[in-house]
Amino acid sequence: MAANLTTTELEQMFMHNISNVLTLLQQIRDKDASQDEMLASNTNLDLMWVLTCGILVVFMQAGFSVLEAGCVSEKNLTNILFKNIMDMSISTICWFLVGYGVAFGDTTNGVIGTSNYAIQDLYNGSGNGGVGDDGWAFWFFQWAFAGTASTIVSGSIAERTKLQAYLIFTVFMTCFIYPVAVHWIWGQGFMSAFEANPDEHGVPRPLLSGTERSNGVLDFAGSGVVHIVGGVSGLVGAVLVGPRKDRFNPVTGQPNEMNHANSTLLCLGAFILWFGWYGFNCGSTLMLSGGAANVAGKVAVTTTISAASGCLVAVVISRVFEHTFDIGIALNGILAALVGVTAGCSVLDPWQAFLVGCVSPMVYYGAHVVLLRFQIDDPLDAFPIHGCCGAWGLLSSGIFCTDDNVFLSGSTNASAPNSACGRGEQFAVQLIAMLAIATWSLALSGFTFWVMRATVGIRVPEDIESEGLDRSEHGATAYAGSFRIGHQHPPRQVAPEPAGKGEPQAEHHQLPPPPANVTTVVPFGHADSNGWGALGMD
């Protein structure tokens, strides 16, 4: 047939075929460009998700500040707020110079990271899609977690600890104690669910089998890594510093009521923490693309159910054992349940999250009673809430997990669902992790506090404790006058009340003025003994 075609027709056919080929190549190029654009869009979405959730976690520091301010005496209020500010500042520099490298650097025997100090290996356009351990957003998100661990300790040793001793401990916490635990669970450490102690070919070897039959530790957002580390370290500090003056009756050993709580601040702080916890838990997906958004939605649901159930059970506990509806116990029940669900929020079904939330306040309240029985003074119940409920969170993940849920949550390197949960192996892994993290935190924090007690000292003298740390450490006199600035108010005139029939006329009188050259700040409308406004702690 080709022999019957003219030269012109052959040329036209050839050019037509060439045009078809070029069109096909252009379509392929357009498809590749579209895929590249989609990949870039997904990367940007993931980065924004991690940054936004990291900002929520940072905002939790405000929640901790307000909550702790509601638990301490007004004479120590500036001190506790100052500690929270220093937590953020010190943890930033320590995490930048040392902590991040210890946590996420290349592993040495699955124990400690030994590279990426001063984040020298972070660069623009991370090779892991922007959210890997060589990306800016990942560093920011993990730094927000680091500040939380040290802040937990501040509550356990509040109102009687030297400021310089606490600041020194914060350095050790964020440079070494906390980062090592992070490396074990979230880095390349021997218990990691992601890059556990990789072999020479980069293949992970998770605990216990070292094969895809095992998962490593299920600690999605840090019941163990953050809360056990902070809670146990706080307990050690509380024991070595000793109880606050007059906390326990010297004859009977029974606890005395300190009457420092401010319900407004407590409630506001707890709500801020609950709000920030969605960044803490949901953000631990580290992305939204690839189906991770659905996991984040599930995490939000399980977190909410657990917190609400924890509150309700705590209210029942307060009514049964304290014979009142105690708002402090109710709020602590929320926090206890949030800590408890943090490890397994991605692998628990809603009914399981409900059970975890119900048990968490029981764990918290039981530990609270035990501490008082042994005369251990933890003003914010940091160990019962964070340490004990963090342990419960790790164990409950092993109790309730299913192999399908673990695989769908991305909490394993296995290419298909394995049988670690069904065989009971996962519970053993969770138990090992709980004991390892608690032992590490106990030993290292104990050593740090012991060295400081033998050198710089960790407790203020009794007269300074009675006077308040605000005066000795920060130069504040009395709380009501500490924040009065500006001009002098004239004396207030109080009109006399009309006298009744046969009664003498009430005398015209004045209330004494505030100190010279000051004005009064009255955030909560509380009045001091002279009738002038002050921020009081009822």
C-alpha cells in the first residue's frame, strides 16, 4: 500500500506520526509536572501542619504558667512564672546546641545520637520532604516538646527550691536526660518504632525480634518520653528538696491544707492545656498527606473522649473520697486522662480511649494519696499526673492495641500488619520501655539533684521560704504592691451613711492611700486589707 502513496502523502503521514509522538511526550511531561506540583503542595501542607501544631504546643507553656500560678502562694507567684519563662529560653539554646543531636543524631549502639549538634545538618528543602529530622519544621516541633518536660519538674519542687539550682537542672534535662529518652523511642534508639538501631544496610531492628514481626514502642505523642521523664524527675526533686514548711503536721504526719488554690487560674490553665494537647497529639502525625489526616482526625476524637471521661470520673472520686465537688481534682482528672491517652491515641478505638480516660484519674488519685502517706510534697501532683499516668498510657497501649490499628496508624516499619499485639509481645515491649525510661530518669535526675545539693544547694533557708521567693529571688515586696506603677491616687472619700432616727450621724472617714507614686492594678477585683485592689489568691 505504501508503494501507491506519493512522496507528498508519505511526508504528511510521517509528520503526523511525529506530531503524535511529540504530543504524547508533552502529555508525559505535563503529567510529571503535575505530579511534581502535587508533591510540592503536599510537602507545603505537611510543613504548615507541623508548624501550626508546634505553635499549639508552645502555647501550652502559657497553660502551665497559669495552672502553676493557681497552685502556689501569692508570695511565690513571680518565682513560678519566671521559671516558666526560663524553661522556654534555656531549653531553646540547649536543644539547639546539644539536645537535638543527642535525640535525633546518628545512633551509637541504639543508645545516644552523636551527630547534628547545633543543628549543623539541617538545611533548606529537607531531603525527607521537609518534615524529616533534617528539616526546620521538625526541629521546631520537637523543641516545643523539650520545653514541656522540664516545665513538669518545676511544679514538683515549687515554693522552696533555689532558682539557680532549678535553672542548672533545666540545662541537664534538655541537654541530656530528656534527649536520650527521645532517641530511644523516637530516634534511632533500640526501642524505636521507626528507625530502631538500624543495621549496616539501614534496615531497622525493632525490639524484641529485630524483624518486621515486632513494632518497637508505641508512644505516639509522649506518655513515656515526655511525661514519665518529667514526672519521675519531679518526684526525685520533691524527695530530695523535702516538703514545704508546715505542709505536714510534725506530730501526726497528716498533711495540712495550704489554701493557695485560685480556681480561676486553675481552670484557665487546664483549658489552655487541653486546647494545646490537640497540637501535642494530632501534630505527632507529622504530616497530613498520604492518609495521615485521617489518623489526625482519629487522634482528635480519642483525645477528646479520654479527657472528658477523665473529668467525670475525677468528679465522682472527689465526691466519694473528699465529700465535695472539688474543681482541682476534676481538672487534674482531665490532665491525667490526657497524659494517659497520649501514647495510644492513634491505635486506640473510641471505647478504648474512654476506658483509658476512666482509669487515669484513679491512677492519679491513688498516687496522690500514696505520696501524702509518705510525706512527699508535690504541690502540683506532677508525679501522679505525669509520671504515673504516663506509665499507664504506655501499658494501656500494649493492652488495647490491635495489629491492624498499629499498621494503619503508621506506628511500625512493617510492610503489613504483624502479630505483635495479638501475641502479647507488644505489652512486653511497652513494659520494658516504661521501666527503662523511669529508671533512666530516676538515676540521672537523682544524680543531678544530689550533686547540686552537695555543692550549690537546692533549698532556700527557712526564713526565706516563709517570706516568699518573690522577695528574695526577684526583689518583689508584697504581691499587691509589686506591680503598682505610675502616679499617686488621692485618698478616696467615703460618704457617711444616713443615720437612723435616734442614732448618731456616722463620721466622715478616709481609707488610707496606696504608697506614693503608684497606681493600682486590679485584674480580678480583689481588695487588700486597706481596700486597694490587688491580685489575690484566695
